[in-house]
Amino acid sequence: MNPPLQSNWFFAHWPTWSVAFYILGLSASLLAARGDSPIVLLRDSYWLSDEYALRLGQACAVHEEIKARPTWLYVGAASTIAILVVLEMTSRIPPFAAMALWSLILASCMNPALRSGRSAKKRVAVLRPRRTADSLPPPWLLALAVAATAILVMVSASPHERMQGFLIACSSALIAVMAWRFASSPTILRGNDPLVEECLDRLLRFYRARNLILLAVSQLFFFQMFAMQDRGDTFTLSEVTMRFVASLIVDVAYVFVLFRAQRMLMRVSDPRNIPGAARRSA
Amino acid sequence: MSEVPLAVTVDPDLKTPPYLQIEDQIRALVERGDLQPGMMLPTVRQLAGDLEVAPNTVARAYADLQQDGWLVSEGRRGTRVAGSPPSFDKGTRIEALRESVDGFVNTLRHRGFTSAEITAALRVVPRQ
């Protein structure tokens, strides 16, 4: 007779399930979204004028033409993520490593080879200064740096977690570099309607940089969540306090970035903040 | 903010070098009043990246325009349209027009057109 299933077994492996669901759920949504959310927000806005909506539709069509569609990249990423989930759930690789690897894979996919489709003979640029900070505000990077430092401090007292924390912090830093590079990359315009094309480029640039930063800070958040579970009996009161404070800092940084990013997304997608996009009267 | 698409293009198929294409377009935008005095322009690096040209190309265009008084450099803060660009000086504008027409007419003469033919063609163009 088979022994009865013990619910303890499920909860003992909770971090494994959580990471697996996190990886599957978020990667599915991010890969499916392909970074057009601010366009949907803008297009569906009551304030958008009919004329601008038409121009936006045309600019989106042009952008789709220019944008390289590396299907192999998405298929490869999805397959690698699936393999990663299986390896993680069968305990072949630890959850933190799966999370770091997954984040890096996804970050690389979210910044696909946009440049390769840009071989138009005539090159167009809008004469408007562009700041990287408009797409990637420095406070987000600061919050990320604080959270990563808190993780490093948190694991400093625990030798078996030190390497894990270091790897997660490195992964976050790499993703932040990718976000910065993406936010400061050149525009991709065809020149049919430079003003709307530039607006589209600005929205997508912001959205992709935002997604990358959210990815970087969320892996720190999940790491501290699991690290907090494993307190052990060997920690002194001061060590537990330090872990608690560090964990709190990571939580605050996570909520700060999440909240600010959402607010900014709403602001940049509002036609009333885009020159010539809003309808004249309500 | 302006709704006018203040864009510049670079066409590698043209015989005019890219730095001159950039120069001519910026000058024209200032002359038409689309680029207002004091307006900030993109950095050399940004414009070079967007136009897929070497930074030196844009730097040269900016330098020439600064030398002619169309733009002013503000060091690390960037480049602005000059407070009083030469286009607002009527004498300079007429002189620039005369120089362009002279160059154009000379090219046509080298190609064998007579003065009467050129004058007749020029009379037709404004009506078109």
C-alpha cells in the first residue's frame, strides 16, 4: 500500500514551486506582450484625437516593418525557459540560479535585434534632444543599487548564501546595464511621419527599459523572500535583525520601482502629454 | 511644443556629403523659423547615432554652422540655435541667395545652356 501523501512535502518545496510559477507566468506574459502596452493604452485613450489615432496606426505599421522579427530568438528563449523550469523543479539546479539565468535570458530577448531591420537608404532623425533619464529615471537605478547592496549585506553573514546573493546581484547589475544601453540607443524612424514615429519610439524605449528594471528588481525581491525563509537556528539575534532590515529595504525598493514605473507608464501614454495627440474638446 | 516635424535626413545616395546635407537642412529650418532662436539641438552623439553616421560628420556640420553664426555651443550642455541667426539679416540672406544662384547658373553654363535658355527656364519655375 502506498504511503499517504504528506502536505508537508509540498510546503517544504515551496520556494521551488514559487520560482517555477514565477518563471513561467512572468516569462509568458512578457514574451507575449512584446512591448506594445503603452501603444495599447494610448490607442484606447478617450483623449486621443481621431487624426492622431490614424497617424499612430500608420506609424505602428511602419515600425512593425522596420522591426526585425527574430522568431528563433523567442522560440529559443521559450525552450530554454521550459528546460530551466524542469531542471529547477527536479532540483538539478538551485532556485536562485534558475531565477538569475531566466532573468538574463529574458532580458536579452526583450532587447531584440531591432537594428538589423534598419537598412533603409534614407536615414531620418528628429531634431529634439533626448535624455536617457527620460526613459530610465536615475531614482530607479538608485533603488536597484540599494536593493542589491541590501542583499549582499544580508547574505554576508551566511557563507552558503554568499555566492547566491553575489550571483543574483551581478545578474541584476547586468540587466540594469542592458536597460541603460537600451534607453540610450538610437531611434528607428522611417521618416513618413517623423513626429508620430518619434513618439512611438519614445514610448517603446521607455516601456522596454522599464520592463528590464522591473525584472532586475523583482529577482532581488524574490531572492530575499526565499532567503528570509531559511533563517536556521544558528543565527544570532543581531544577524536576524540585520536580515530583517535588509529584507525590508529590498521590499521598499521593489514597491518603489513598481509604483513609480506604473505611474510613469500612465503619464507617458496619456495623449494630453503628447504634442498634437489630444482631441481639442471633450 | 511644436507640431512641425523638425527632422533631418541623410541620403547616402546623394553626391552631397552627409555633413553638408545636415548643415543645409538645419540652416533651412532656422531660416524658415521652424527652429526658433534658443532651441536646443540633439547632442552630436545622439544625432550621429540616429542618422547612422560617424560623430565627426555631425560635429563638422555643427562646427560649420557655429562658425557661420547659426548655432552656438554651450559646452557640455549642448548646442542651441543662435539668438540672432544670420537669416534675420536681410543683406546676408540676399548675398547667400545670389551666391547660390551664381553657382547654379555657372553649372548650367558649363553644361552648355545659353543665358536666354536659363532665363526662360527660371521664369517658368516660380509659376510651377
